[in-house]
Amino acid sequence: MSSAPRRTNLACNYCRYRKRRCDGSVPTCKMCRDRGLDCVYQDGPSPRTDRRDLSDARITRLDTIEDVLRQHAMIINSLRPSPPRPSVTSSSTPTFAYEDIPGMSTSQPQQEVQQEDSGLGDPTNAGNGPQDDPSAQADHQVPPLTIPLGHQTSTSSLLMLPQMRTLVGDFPEEFLFLVEDNRPQSLWLQHISSRRGDMEEDFLQIDRSFADTWFERYWTLVHPYRPLLDQEDMSSQYERIMNQGLQEDSYSALLLCLLALGATALDPIEPTPVGHTGDELIRKALRILFPSWAVTFSGDLVLSQALVLCALYFCYVVEPLMAWRLTHMASTSVQQMRRGHLSQSTNEGVIRVSWACFLIECNILAEFHLPRSGIEPLVDRLPFPTYSKVTASESLYSLADISARSLLNRIHHTVYFTDSLSLYAGRSQSSCGILSSDPDASLLRVCEELDRQLETWYESLPEAIKPDLFGRPRGSDPTCVLRLRYWSAKHNIYRPFVVYVTSRAAEREGSIPAIALERCQICLSASRIFLLTAGHVLSQRSPYTFSTAQCCVGYALIIALAAQTPALADSVDDVSQLLETAVGLLRPWALPGSSIECGLEISLMAVTRLLKMKHRFFTILKIQCKSERLEVNMNSCMQSASH
């Protein structure tokens, strides 16, 4: 008979505090390694005494990030308009960098980056050395700023909250992913793997007059969001390919993807299962790319660029799982490249592709729990992209978007990974218990620190791309995206307090701490402004359609949840208007069988529920008024009878 597994005699401080089984591995146990924590073995102290140490470790990490943000602000200020002076770089476009990555200084000269043999920002060579970089000194203390598996930020996670079930009903775990996974596939996608003979006749033919229009439209509408390609180089490639004819190679596939994006960028927004203008072009591109990717084992830049543009196309037509799959393929392709033997121009292309993969993948992983491609650890070691042949605003916007996405990832990692949310909300992921005491002090400190970092990010944006946070005036489309990034981060920082207050109210527990109510006000205000300004982004196709729509669903649910909570109802007295706004934003994008369609139906369920509650409230109020009037009349009659 086999004996029962023996428990290790020595557990690390973290496992003791969390009351988890520690495998006793040295120097780092599996529990700490999975969470990116320092693993410390110490005899003697009770596990309860280690709580302050964990909180202090978090604050130490955030203090390090704050130092990095100060460097970021200094760099931004140095790029303010100033008298012309000779440049030491080959780039005429000022850029700014946002340091998220330990071990790589934002103050390193651009010339050093370009002259590195590897060309991809070796952390050991970047900057002025660890002694000058506070983030480098704390490298062993700071985990990668990635979106963790099992995070609780998604709309599907909101639907699993006990207090949410009373509002919209019961839903299975990862409901919205299951909807997308079972979504009917487009007919044209079903024939990608068909035999070549079925489409040989017109496979490599494109009408030049249409192609010219789509080519120009790409640079006007799509390129500002993702400056992935060099316009001059691509224009020469376009002329060469169109004169010689399309071939079954990566360059032709890249051109087909570019034209597909230009063709679809202005497609009408209708919730009907019709095709898109670029579907045939992207189908031809995929017929070339899938076999090429399958037999390319050393990586290929043009292949990776084409796959990223394909992923971007599916972002424009709001098919997130296809976008994730193609981004995953592009990421693995670019990671296979031997970076130490690349030319400078190829290095720049690899860096741009890597960061483009990072943005697309993270926007999707914020909603769905899918396997990571490994792009996040890769960009940890890369410098930020340089754009020598794009406008200053496009360059600045791209870098600002990268920094905003990195900050959102930090919020995911710091507040919303499973164990952290369990600690802050007072329950395990599968438990229905509620928080029996006030919010943990460490949550308050961490949220305030993250909020300070968000404000630092916003204040350090150059005026050319700095959005008006309240939507006055509209500004450029990329600027509108930055505004939504700001309010999304603000909402995510303070959402745990709304979850806490609504859970206490659902169980009719005692009074709510005033400090928690104040943070709820911030979260609800951010949700309101996001919904009122999201129409600028959802009025046309963009890479952010899916993520913005999912945020609208989640924030509408948070507002509806607050409206049925007495302690928060006064903060959302305009709940009807806000929910109607969310429904109006979602309706044009609610394609049959899509997760956005389900989000629309869930939002309508919340509206119906609140209307019923409102009707019930007024009915009770009317009955009370009648009772009071009846009592007054009876008293009057009795007084008259006595006289």
C-alpha cells in the first residue's frame, strides 16, 4: 500500500501566509515561481507576521516603477518644442519611451541602440548600467508585467459574481469565449484549405484601379494606428509587384493583406452576416501564408508582417479569436529569427512587428484566457520601436499606446490575478462568501500608487497627442483611443471597491467604510465617461472595436450593479441614460452569434431588470402614499365626530 504524500517540513513565507502546500524547492518553490514572487525560507515567525512583509514587497516594487515613471516624465519634457539642434541619430522624428522593463534604461542614447550587434536591446548593454538604473537594481524583485493567466478583469468574470447573478442570471465560466468559439465561421474562411485548382483562374489577379484606391486608403486610415511598414519602401514594392504580377510568395501575401485592410476600413457597420470588401483578398493571402508559415522554421520578417496585418484585418471585422491565432503565428515566427545576425533595417522591422503583436495579443487576452505566444517576455528585452519615416504624431501615438497597454497589464498583474482578487474581495474564486472586514490596507495603497502612475502617464503625454479627458473636442481618432485607455485604467484600478460594496449590500451586512465608497465614486465616474465618449471609436472600424465594445458591456454591468445597491444608487442616478447609451453603442456591432451580440442581450436584460425594480419601487411608494392619505382622512373623521 502506498503511503500518503508527505508534507515538506519547511515552507516558504508566502506559502505559510497563504496556507498553501509548499513543495520546498530551493531557491524558489513552484508557488512563488508561478507568481513571480521572491521565495524566502525563514524559521520561527508565525505566518500571520509575514503579511506586512508581502505588502511591503508590493510597495517596494511599485516604488521602483514610480522611479521609472519619473525618468519617463523627464524624457517627455526633454522632447518639448525647443530650438533646432544637430541630431546624433538617423531619425528626424522625436520619440519618447516608457520604461516598463527592468534592466533597460530609457535614457540610453539612440545611437547605442542602433549600433548593438544584436540590435534588439540586450538588457546587459542597454542604458548606463545597473548603478544608474533603479529598475535594474530591483530586477530580481519585479516580475514580468504581463497579463497573468486566470486574471479576473474580463466581462465573463463579472458575470460570475454572485451579486451579478441576481441582475442578469447565471452564466457558465468563460461564457463569452465559449460564444466566440462556437460562432459560425464565415463561408469564405471555410474554403481557405481548399485545393488550389478550385481558384486557380483568378487567384493572382487584382483590378489595378481598385488596388490603387485601397493602397492609399491603408496609409490614411490604418497606418496611423499601427505604423508597421515603411511607406516609401512599400510603395516601391507595390509598383514592382503590380507590374510583374502577384506571385505565391510572402511579399505578394503582404500586399494582399495591406489592400484588404484598405478595402475594409470604410465598410459600413451593420449587424448583418454579409461579407466584407477585403474578404477575398485576405483569403488569397492566407492561402499563401499558411503553407509558408508551416514550413518556415528560422523565422521570416515579411511573413511575420503579413501575419500581423492579417490579424489586424480580423480586428477590423471583429473576429477576435482569428486575430489571436494569427498574432500567435506571427509571434512565433518573429521569435525564431536569429537576431544577432540581422541588418539594422531588419532589426527595426522585427521590433515593430514584436510590439504590434504585443498590442493585439494583450487587447484580446484582457478578455479571454488563451495561451500566451511568448511575445511579452520577448518585448521585455527589446527597445521601443523607432519611426524615422512617419509623422511625429504617429510616432508619439504609437509609443503612448504601448505605454498605456503596459500600464493596463500592470493593473491586471497587481490587482486582478486570481489570488490577489481573492485576498482583496475576501473570497476564493469558487466561494460565495463575502468580505467580513474592511478592504485590505495594501489594496488601498496599491490602488493609489497605480492611480498616481496613470496620472503621470497622462501628464507626460506631448500636447500633440494629449486627449481632452471629457471628450471636448473630439480630436484625432488615435487620440480618442488614448482617452479611452485612460478611463479604462481608472475603472480597473478602483473596480474592486465596487465589487466589495455590492457584495456587502447583497448580503445586507453592516455599514460600508467611507473610504470604499469614495473609491467606488471614482470607478463609477470613469465608467460613465468611458460610455459617453466611446462613440468616437465605435463610429468606425478600428483595431480597438472588440476591446472597446467589451469594456462597454462590462462598465454598463458595473453601473447597473451599483444602481441596485442602496449605498451607490445616488452615484448613478442617470443609470437609464447610461445603459441606453451602451445598448446604442453595441447594437451596430452585434453580429449574429458573436460575443458582442450576447453582450448586447445581457445589457438589455440589465435594463429590463432595473425597470422592473423601478416600477416595483414606485408601486410600493404609491401604496404607502395611499395608506398615509387614508390614515389622514380617518384621523380627520374621528376629530370631526368628537366635536
